[in-house]
Amino acid sequence: MSPIPPHPFRFGVQLTSAPPGGSWADQARKMEDLGYAVATMPDHFTDQYAPMPALQAVLDATTTLRAGALVFDNDYKHPVVLAKELATMDVLSEGRVEIGLGAGWMIADYEQAGMPYDRAGVRIDRLIEGLAVIRGAMAEGPFSFEGTHYRIADYDGTPKPVQSPPPVLIGGGGPRVLSFAAREADIVGINASLHAGRIGPDVVDTMTAAAVADKVAIVVEAGAHRLDGIELNIRTFFVSVTDDRQGTIETMSPTIGVQVSTLEDSPFALIGSTEHIVEQLLERRERYGFSYIIVGSEVIEAFAPVVAALAGK
């Protein structure tokens, strides 16, 4: 049994652009109608909508759906700028923003944009300082900050968010970020390890059940003093609602270059009937502590019965 107390299930969808033949706003309203709690977006320079205006459009089109990036790259915007934009979105949505923040990992983004791709330790140092700046900017009154990467002088960020402050999600695949997230974040995302800066065969090795258990153990150790306050999140990448679980796994495995055993056991995979996936999620909440599950936009409707069965429970 996970030492992280169970939270009620909630579900999100990772979006990138409007669905074929549909509209961005209609997609958001469909998610809300089907019981999803959160719309998230990646923050890359690839073929996707820019997250800030697109997430605001999601919030404008809905009344209960929350929104945030999974995750904003701290290097792409100065944290004072990001804090002001997120606080404004929180005000405009009457308190429905979540702050997803990461150190940045995709080397292609940096290379194509001509941005320096510093070693991981430096990027993580900036992330740690960046979160402190965001929180300072959103807090009441002016603040100053003197760090290695950011220096803030008597700045009073406005507007102030409706939430005080919005919940923070930090996802990580390595010990340092996971430990930082366990100490500081409201939501800790368990990720694959992306130290290579690109997706490759080595990433899959960090998505096995054993690897996930090791990552959760880091969170439990570093956050031992505040486990009640941690919501554990995972973005599932291999999802198929099907009555032919084994056949689907055997077909999917060579196509995506993942071992059959990984797809059978990894918390990054949800494959099977609605009833089987419900059982998997209950077992994984018990075993690891996962309660906040994000799926891809391609399964919004197919996965909806799982959401209906578990959301809020």
C-alpha cells in the first residue's frame, strides 16, 4: 500500500490542437461534459498551439474545466512574465488555473530557437529559483529575490490570482526534480527520465513498473513530512479501451518499440476493457498513490466510461 494517502480520482486530457473537423472550443466543452477535470498542453515549439492563448480559450469555453500546461518550460519565459500571465488567466477564469512547471528537456526546441541548452543541473537550478519567483509575484505585497539566475527588486505582481496561489504541478523523472517536487509541489508528476533531451529506446526503460516504483519511493522519502498534501499524477501514453487486451498489447508492442511485459505492467499504459482499466487504476492508486490521470486527446470519448466510473471517488 502506498504511504501517500489516496486522493479522489480526477482525469485530464493532454491537448495540442483542434481535432480534425472540429473546433478547439467544442473539444473543451466535450471534455467538460464527459467529466474530465483538467485540460493540459505541452510547451514545445513543435506542431502545436501556443499553450497560453489556447488554454485561455479552453477556460473561456467552459465553466468548470481547469487548465494548465504539462508543463511550462521555465527557460522559455521569465518567471515574472509567466506569473503575471497565469495570474491573469486565474482571474479571468474565476480560479481554474493550475501551474505546471518544468526545467525543460527537449533539446530540439533549444536548438531550433537558438537558445542555450545548459546542463541539467543548471536548468534545474533555474526551475527552483523560477518557482520561488512565481510564488513571490503571486503573493500579497511587493517582494525581492536575489538568486544566481533571477534578481527581483521590490516587485508587486498584479493582478493577484483568485486562488492563493493556484496549485503547482512539477513533474520529474530523476531524483533531484522528484525530490524538489515532493518538497514544494501540490501535484507531483511521475515522468519517464528524459536526460538525453530526446525520445529514444532508453526512455522506455524508465517507464517500467519497477522504475515507477523507484520514482515514487523518492517522492515518499523526500516528502515524508507532507505526504497528505501531495497529489500524485501520471500522464499515460499507451491507452486503448478494448475487449482484446492481449491482442492489442501484442500488436502495439512492436509498433511502438515497447516490450509486451512493459505494456502489461507499466503505469504509463492503460489497455483493456473499461472494467479492467478501472481495476488497474484502483490497484495503482493503492500501490503507488496515483489519483490524477492524464490521457491523450485521441481517447477522449473512448476513455469517458472510465472517467464516469471513477471521477471524484
